[in-house]
Amino acid sequence: MKKAAIPHPVKTVGVVGAGRMGTPIIGHLVRKEFTTRVFDLDATRAGAVKKLGARWAASPESLAAGCEAILVCVGFDREVRELLAKGGPLRKAKPGTIVAILSTIHPRTVQKLAKECEGAGLHVVDSTVCRGGEAADSGTLLSFVGGSAEVVARLTPVLRAYSSDVVHTGGVGTAQVAKAVNNLILWACLVADHEGLALAQHYGADIEALRRALLMSSCANGPLEKWGSQTMAWAEDDMAIVAEMAAEAGIALPQAGVNREICRALKPRRHKLEVYGR
């Protein structure tokens, strides 16, 4: 009986999207000696990409044709669907290519695209990232990845280029579920931190000393540790996905609903200590 061929390791990686998260990821891929090709609709980013040692692709089609794995780092569900739709640019990738969706979108979208792309021989998985921009800069992101064990194993060395932790969450779409849960809890913590420190400030406490003390207590949380460096730029979009998932599942998430409204109100602010009490 003839043994199945073992796919060779991924050596050429494409990145679609050279924004806040995509750019440092590109740098880490280059440093780990992956041949890295990049496309972004904003052509002014080409110079920064080339300085990192990556190659600028003239189009997403040309990027797709020459890569063994493609990381999709765009902002919205619609953009991901356009890239992978029938006739879309990433459908031009050669059979066997892994397309990993890092964007935070609905899990159903990933599952639908993965099914549609099977006929083209493409392996669509989701590989969401957590810990934010600072972790992207230092290469210490947490990557959730959803897909078959074989595809995930082949993709993992790529993810390790910019992630200190990689967790296989299950089948396609489950990494988006994991990210949605992360975001639900993240924004709940940030809202609670905001309210707690506002209360402390009103009663005259040294809120910076209190913040440091709380990090040693049972209420320690990531947003409190990074206080002052976070914005809520994506909070409302994140919570909209959570709300849609909950509605489809018939699950009531009353606290998440309240937090979504608070996130909407707080979105224009940066969370610096001086905003409390105003």
C-alpha cells in the first residue's frame, strides 16, 4: 500500500493586511526566515513592508499564486468574504494552500468559506490572536487555531513565528468562538475596572496605588494590568459578533448586552486615569 505523501514545511507565507497587527507579524515572519509576501490596499505601506525584508505583492491574486500559507489580517467580515468568494483573489491560490483568517469575524463565515473553498483544494482555517498590539510587537501573541489536526500541525510553525502560545481549539470556526469569548470577558473586565476606579477616585483613594494593589488581589485582570494603554476602538464590533452568536444560539447574555452599550458610550475615550470622575 502506497503511503500518503507528507506535505513539506511551509516556507512562503503571504500576509493580506499590513495594519497595526499585520505589520509586526510580517516582521516576525521575516526574522524566522519565512519568505514573506504582503498585500494591502493602502500602497503607501509598501515602503515599511520592504524595510522589514518582505516582498510587496502588486495584487492579492499575485500574492495568492506564490504562497503556501496566507494570513488574512483585514478588519471586517465583508472583506474576508470578498477575498475568498467565488472568483475572489485568494481563490487563485494553488491547491493545498492554507488560508488562515486572523480577522475577528463570525465563526459561521469561516465555516461557510472553508466549505466553499474545498472544491479549489484550499484549506481555510481560523487563527485568531489575543493580547493586543504590544504582544504583536514582541512576538508573544496567543493564537487560537481551528481546523483539522493535520492542517493545524503544518501551520503551527508559521504561527510560532509571532506567537508564544498556540492553542488548537477544535474544528474550523472554533478559534473565532474562542476569540469571541475572550472579547466578551475582556470588555466586561475593562468596564468593571473603569467603574471601580471611578468609585475609588470619588472617595479620595490613590487610584494608581489601588490599581497596583488590585493586581495582587482576586480581581486581577489583563485590562487592569495594561491600564492607560488601551482604547475601545474595536469593542462595539467585537460585542456585535457576540450578540449575533448569542441570538442564533438562543442564549441570553444580559451582562454582555449592557457592556456593549457601555462600550459604545466609552469608545471615543482613551482609558487614562485622569478621565475618572468627569
